[in-house]
Amino acid sequence: MSASTPSTGASSSLHVAVGILTESGKVFVTRRFPDSHQGGKWEFPGGKIEPGEDILSALKRELREELGIEVQEARPWMTVRHHYPDRHVLLDVWHITRYQGAPHGREGQEAQWLTCDELSNLDFPEADRPILRRLWLPALYLISDSRRFGKDEFLVMLERALRAGTRLVQLREPHMPPEVYLGYARITADLCHRYGARLLINAEPGWVHRCGADGVHLNSKRLMQHSSRPLDKQFWVAASCHNVEELHRAQQLDVDFAVLSPVAPTPSHPGAPTLGLENFAKLCAGPSLPVYALGGMRVQDLKRARAAGAQGLAMVSEIWGADSIEQAITALGSD
């Protein structure tokens, strides 16, 4: 969204090409001029697509004008639709993978390289919120397994994982009675929050408020039972998917991310059909939402999974059964 894009009146529509530039763990952002739509707020650089112009051409033109860079390579990253009272916006977001020049506020706008944590302290337009969430998503989505170790011992192991850098955890404990699960979820949420991590419960969405969690992870059954997003944008919503129909429903519900499985054979389901990374890649190419690869994934598979379109890896036994939880998590974080 060009900082100089004027307001176009009530009920207008705007198709925008947006570029994500990343470098050494930081993201490049600019600040809108006070007299523009959403004036004074920070944003990801880009601008309006002109009639007859394709997205990549518009992106190259806008970033040349705004930032003084020449985009050489970029790939589609996500799309965002948002309705403001005075306009509808469609953001076509691309990740810039190669460019020439040093980005700067060529039109006089403020511009900075910032970490994702620093971005969370800035004021962005509502349409940019899904982009911020995706940028925050880590390489590892860690799934609990207290049944294997016992409730108390698992909390000790979880704290080790949190100290090592885990920032996103799913509490999946289908064997627990509801009241036991709720009590355990409260304890787990408190532990995660102590380390700046987020906890999603694999349970009824309404339980999120009761246990202080950050959101819900819908299993495939719950996913297909919902026709709209079960929680507002204050909370995270994720979903388990196994096929194109479930991925399509996840996108209809506007979930923040999905988990697609099983990608490879697992000890817990020997002989079960698997997707393989080739089919995983085909399925990921459809929806415009982040997708984690689950099932038989190893730490060393992260690069291959990302090449197939994965946001990262969702893991259970690979982490909890590792000789060193800390070493496994550190390896994922440094990839």
C-alpha cells in the first residue's frame, strides 16, 4: 500500500501488491503519511495494482518508486481480504527473495528494519494483521504428549523446550476427562506465557476463555462442523487437515494456519497411507494460508518441507523422544 494512496470514497475496492523483505531475522516496514488512508500507521511496502497490470509488475514498480530497489525474484506468499467501513481491500502478498539496492523511504516516509517482536509493538492497519501473524509463526509447532511421560514429568520437559526457544504449543490430550484437561490447560498456559510462548488447546473453542489459552486447534472433525471462524481475531485458530476438502474448509473459516498430515510414515501408525512431500506441495499450493507438515517429520526435514511450501514442522515424538530436546529445538531455530 503506497503511503501516498488517497482515499477513494465509500464502498470502494482496492487490489494491492505487497512486498515482504526479510534480512537477518528482520522485516522492512514503512509508515504511512498522516493524510493517507490509515494515516500514521506502519505497513508493509507496496501499492495499488493498475488496470491491466499483473501483480508482479505492479510490485516491482511500487517498490522501485517507494523503496528505490529493483526486485529480481519474488514468490506468492499469501492473500488477505479485509473490509473497512469505507473500502474493501485485497492484498496480494509476495515474499521478495532477491533484489538490488538498499531499501529506504524514497518518498520521504519513515522506514525501518525491525524484528517480529518489535513489529508487535507498532500500530498496523487491520488488514495487515494476518501478515503479522504469519511472520511471527515459528518453524516448530510443538504438540504435547503427557500420556507418554506423565503430567508432572511432561511439564518439566515442556519447560526445557520453552527455555530452548519453543514459542507455539498445542495441548493435545484426548485421553483426559474434560475437567482434568481444563485444569492442566490452565497450568500449561501459565507456563507457556512465562516464556512468551502461545498455547492452543485441542478442545472446544469455548474453553479458550476458561483456561487462559491463546487460541484453539480444531481437529478435522471440529473443523468440518464449523461454518465460520469460531473465535474472533484476538485469538488464534488452527486446524488439522488431511485432504483438499479440509484445507478448503480451513481457508473458508479464515484460520491462522493449518497442519497437514501424515506426510511420512510414523511409528504410531505403521502401514497407514501417507502424502509424501510431493503431494504435500501440491496441496499447499492451493490455499493461501500457512501450513505445517506433520507425521514422520525429522529435524533435518525442515529445509525440504519448506521447499515444498511448509511454514515449518509440527512435531510430537521427534522432539520429546530426542536425546537432547534443547539441541533439536535449537537446530530448527537456526535453519
